[in-house]
Amino acid sequence: MEFFSHYYLGIKCVHIVAIVCWMAMLFYLPRLFVYHAENSYNSEFVRVVKLQEKRLYIYIGLPALVLTILSGAALILADPQVFAGGWLHAKLLLVILLVAYHFSCGVFIRTLGNRSCNKSGKFFRIYNEIPTLFLILIVILAVLKPF
């Protein structure tokens, strides 16, 4: 515990950078799904988009997700009293839901890739807004600590 508290600000920096990278992936990947769904007839375009989707998810999204969770856990270990507030429980619930959203993106990569996805571009445009709503709520909870 003392190790984590000694490096608290460094861990916090890593956490913030990891969140930014993870959120960038969560914002952009569903936009690729829109393009994929709306251009399914164009095989060359789909080939390129499928490659972009997989690379974004595997090489940016997954490492950023893992680093976000590990650094977040380290921050909690560094200051266990943070659990005294209900705000952290609410924030962690939203983070768990965002992780579920992340993995649902992986499912869409597979279903779009094997042409078994029947979702429209309009669906993915709406789906693309979910991480923004979660981010707003998480930031409000982290900054204001309302309860």
C-alpha cells in the first residue's frame, strides 16, 4: 500500500492517459461500424474497415482498457479511504458497464466480419453515443463526488 501511495501522482497520470486512449477507441470504433454497415456491398472497403476495426480494438483498446483498470485499482489501493463515499461505487458500476460496452464492440467486430450482423448504420450511430454519456457521468462523479 505504501508503494502505491508513494507513486500516487505518477499512477494518476498513467490512469488519465490510459482513459484517454481507451475512450478514443470507444468513440471511434462504433463510427467504423457505421461505415462497415453502410458499405457492406463494397468488398474492398469492407476489407480495409475490418482491418482497422481489429487493429484499433486489439492494439489500442485492449491495452488501454487493461491499463485503465490496473491503474485505477492501484489508485484505490493507494487511498483505500476513497471507498467511504458512495460516489466511487456508482463510478465503478458505470466503469463495469463501460467495460461491457467495450466487449460488445468485440462481438460486433466478429459479427460484422462474418456478415452475420443485421444492425444498421443508424443503430451504430446511436450506439456510438453511449460512451459519451458514460464519460460525462463518470467525470461528474469523480470530480464532484456528490455522495
